[in-house]
Amino acid sequence: NLKKKILIFGLGSIGIKHANLLRKIVKTSNILFFSKRKSNQYLSTNSYLDIISFNPDYILVCSETSKHYEHLYFIEKNFKNKNVLVEKPLFHKVLKLNLKRNKYFIGYNLRFHPVINFLKKIIKKKNIFNISIFCNTYLPYWRKNIKYFNSYSASKKKGGGVLLDLSHEFDYVQWLFGKIDKIEFKKIKKISFLKINTEDTAQIISKIKNINCNFNLNYFSRFEQRQIIIDSKKETIVGDLKNFSVEIFSKKKQKIIQFKKNLDKTYLDQHLLILKKKTKALCQVKDGKQILSLIDRLKK
């Protein structure tokens, strides 16, 4: 057990998920939530003074996206040399905030997905000309503890919508291939019957250097899918993040690599790397800001 004190802003489903995972490495009594809500399992407070005297070693910002700015501003003003993990995305829109006194990381945990790790190792030498990214998901299935139309995902003001909520796809694609430098086509709107005022579908054709890169994202499909398809000169690679598999199709053969299904491990790996100060692979603040300005360009 690590003797670390952990503060978590926001007692929603993702905050609780992190706490349940961190209990494996720290004492439950060393975890404090900052929230108006109460928890049966964990200590919680709604007082800024309490969290200053608690003096955490590690801080997680898991509040609604639109509250990230306020919480990060508070952390930056009152703490120094702390490790801070901000649930993605960094903010709900492009905002200026100088984050200097502490070390901040953005929670794009799919960087630690075995499929993405595997692709990162093998794609360096390939002649890739096309990438297609699919993320179909069904918003009403997301959170057990709240009706979907009351969640921040349903509200523009609170930072919902597929571009922000599914910004994992932008992060891992740029982590693998480099920055998206050109947007050639985009169709971003609400087309479903969901009771939300955010966009629920995004189709984007973009370029990363000379690689064609297509995104297809939505909130309304009951056929859940999370895949990246990579076409190179000699083969096609299908990375399936939902089924934890990679299929490689080449001239004569098809090869399947199956990984152990464990999404929780991607979150835990992220925490352990931060606590061990091995943070090179994590999403840094400048990457998080770059994703927000990309989304800003897409929305305009």
C-alpha cells in the first residue's frame, strides 16, 4: 500500500471508478471526495478549507467538464508540486489558464490500451496512407447512476457532445501518427431522437501529413464499436479496442492477436505511472489544449 493521500473532485461515476481502483494501492481512508453529494464508502467534503488541510499528494479532477477551470484554478492557487490528473477533456472549450506550480496530466487512458500499445510499436515502419476511426456508442447506456438527459453529455453548456466526449479518438490517433494538420470535410450535428442539445454525430475527413484520416463518431448506435483501421502499402490492420484484438490482413494470410480484456488496467496503469513519476507516455497539458483547439476548429 502506498502512503498517499488522494483528493478527487466530483463524485460521479468516473470519480467513483477511479476511487475503487485506487483502493487497491492506497487505504480507503486516504481518499477524499470534494462534492456536494455524500458517499457511503468514502469521505467527502464540500469545503475548500477541508481540502487545504487534507493536503493531498495526488489530485484527480473528475468533476463536470465545465467545472474543470474553477477546480484547476483553485489547485494552482493553493497547492504546489502536486500530481494532478484531469479527466478528459481538459476544459469544455478553449480557455487560458497557466498551469505551472503543479504537474498536470489529462486522463486519456486509451493510450495504455494494449491494442494502442501494440500499434504504437508496429506502425513506425509501415507505408500508411489511410486511417479510419469508428466510435459508435449509445449514450443512454453510459451511466448507471443518472438519466442520460441529465448528464453533462446532454448539455452544450456543461461540455457535452461527441467531439468532447469522444475526444479519446483524437488523442490516440495523434499519439500514434502525429498532429492532424488539415481538415478537408466535416459534418457535425444532432440527428437522433436523443433528448440532448449537443451534437450526436461527427464525420470528419482530415490529413496527418500525407495520410488520409477519417473519423466517424456517434452517440446513438446500439451497435457499440470502437475500431481503428489502418491501410498501408502491404497490409490492412484492424485494431478493435472494444474486443481487445488486432487483425492483420496481408496478401496471403490473416493474423489475429488477442489481448486480455481489462479496461480498468488502462486507468490503473495511468495512476501508477504518475505516482512513480514515469509520465512520458501520459497526455500533457499542451496536448490537451491542442485537442481543444482542434475541436474548436471543427465546431466553427
